[in-house]
Amino acid sequence: MRGHERASTRRGRRRPGAPLLALLAALVLVLITLVALPDREGDERCGPRGVTSWSADTRLTGAFARYGDDAERLDDWTGGDGTHSVRLPDGRLLWLFSDSYLGAVNQPPNPAGQPHPWRTADAPFVRNSAVLTDRSGRLDRTVAAPLFPDTAAGEWRWPVAARVEGSGGKQVVRVLLWTRARGTGPYVYGVPNATEVATLSLPDLRLEGITQVLDQRQVRDPARRVLYGTTAVDHQGWTYVFGADDGEKAVHRAYVARVPQGRLGDVRAWRYWDGERWGTRAAPVLGDGERRGVGTAFTVVRDAGTYVLFTTAAGTEGLTKVTSYWACSPTGPWHGPARAFTPPLPRDGAAASHIAAYNPQAHPTLSGGGRLVLSYDVNWLDESPTGAQAQLSRNVSLYRPRFVSLRLGPLRER
């Protein structure tokens, strides 16, 4: 804008080419305005859209149960959460998990006399892991875990959304990471510290490096820290990266950043929506901190010109239901929530009220034919991490992804 201001420094003096300079300045102003605007493509198809029907995907749920129970190898994945996936150029599918158990699973009865496969209390536990399918789609092997090491400061890393980037003979996998540190009270499961991007080589998935995108350590109140990467959507040359704050309440606020496609690892390319334009500051695009909002982990897809966001209905109907919002732009306004649905939870002889569903994630490469594959994680709610881990070992099905198939269509606004 300073160049535009200098176009006419002295009033009353006419210079050759002044009309041309004015025209160029106007064009620059228009381009700046277009860059600042949200993604409003004017798609006439955009309108209220959400889940019209759904069914349990027992095939995928069963595939992870069989892989986790298989005792052929003792260094592989037996359970985890934070489920994300990315299709590799050679056809394999890379599944990324946050906290994960490795080792062996024992068949029932377990020591408590209950009919559940179980793991011993000393089963290896890592902060992240990855499982690969072969080209046919069969779960094949666990990548050496943890794939992303802890930092020197004692923080750990959780992988979230991932993309294959590059062209020609050089392609890599970019994995967004959440860096968290040990905490107390409401942050007993970790204090949010930073968003990073890891680079994995192809085809061998060797860690080439990690770049910090957004450091939140200087934000004194952890509830106001925002981590990006819970989900990402590509559209019109941009990758829109969504995130959330980590407030103490169950309902969080959603945020969005964007990066030119192929540049997730370029810190200088990141821009954040501040409520009016893309810049260096961020403002929430969804959430009032009370009844409208998201869980810390949610997913967004673009379907028939409409953006649809899926999240647990935390704060409104408890951690057993999944609801959705819709918008015509990643920046909103977001409408909803729509009517929630209750996905199946593992059967357990203990109190069902302790079992939670969370982190719904879409898997577009597994979707098609009018259906959307959505995973969700399950866990045991307990004030003590030690108590929760004991329950997850007693019944391994309490800590594995489960899947549903959704059909999306027009909705009537409530």
C-alpha cells in the first residue's frame, strides 16, 4: 500500500503516464482485496447439508481389531487414538496415531475374569505411531515407533492431518504435529505448546526434519492457545488448515489458516483468518464457548459445494454423539449444530457412562459412491490417567478406532 501512496506525492503537478499509474494502483488495490477475502466461490449449490443416513462400518472396525490382536509380531500397534490417514503415491495408506500401545495382546479370560482381549500393565506405550497398509489395502506393518521423537524440552508430538506434496521426482509426506507438555489439573493430558510440520521421505517414510509453524508458549493462558492441523481441506489452490483452542470447557472455538497447496512446510506462507482478512493474527470462525463449538479434534470435508464440519457434541449431548455444522466458506459463517447421531461404542461390562467417543475424522480416500467414511476414537473417561490406562489394558477394544459410513445430503434448517 505504501507504493500506492507514493504514486502522487505532490498535488497539482501532472506527470506523463499519471493515468496509467493510477490504473495500476487501482489494480493492485483490487488484488490485495481479493487476497484478503475469504474463500467465497459463489457456488449456487451451497446450502444446508449434513448427515441423512449412516451405518456402522464393521469391515474397517474389524480390520483394526484383528490387526491389533494378532500376536505374530510383538513390536506392532495394539491400540491408539488420534486416527488420521493419507494415501501414498504407490497406493499404500499411511495411518497415523497419537498415544499408542505396542506389544502383545492376550486372549480372554483376562485377570479380572472378563471376556475381553487384554494387555499387561507393562505393555510399551509411545506418544505416536504409524501403521501401513499394502497396496491391496490390508493392514500390513507398524512403522518403527515413535515415528516423531520427543523434543529436548521433554514435550511430545501428536501427528494430525497429513498431505503428500511435491512434484516431478521429489515427493514427500508433510505431517502436521501438535507439541504438548506435561501438565496438571485440566491439562493432565498435556499442555498445548506449538504446531509443527514434519517431512517424511518417500517411499521409505524416513523422518527428514521438523519445522515449527506456530509457537504458543508465550501465550500465558493455555486455554487461549491454538493448535492447527486437526483437519485440512484442499480447494482452489489452497490448503485450509483448521485448529482449535484448548479451553477448560468441553466446547472449544474453531480457527482456520491457509497455505498455498504444496507449501505446508513453508512458515512464511501461512496466513490466519482474523475475522476480516488473512494475516498473521487469528480469530475464531466457530464457537461461543458454551453450546456452539467443537471438540479439540474435529474434521471438515467439502461436499457438493458445501463445507461440512463433524465434531463431538461436547457440552450439548455428552461425549457419545457426533454432530455437524455447514458453511459456504472455510471462514464461515458456520450454521448448526445439526441433529446428532450416536455411533456404536464397545461393549463392556463396566459402567457405559465412562466410555467416550471423540475425534471424528473423515477419510476421503476410502470414501466414494456417495458415502463418506468417518472414524472416531473411543476411550475411558477417568480423572486419573493411571486409572484410565488400567481400563484400556483390561479391555483393548476401548482404545481402538471405529468407523461409520455416512451419506450426506440437503438438510432442512432448524
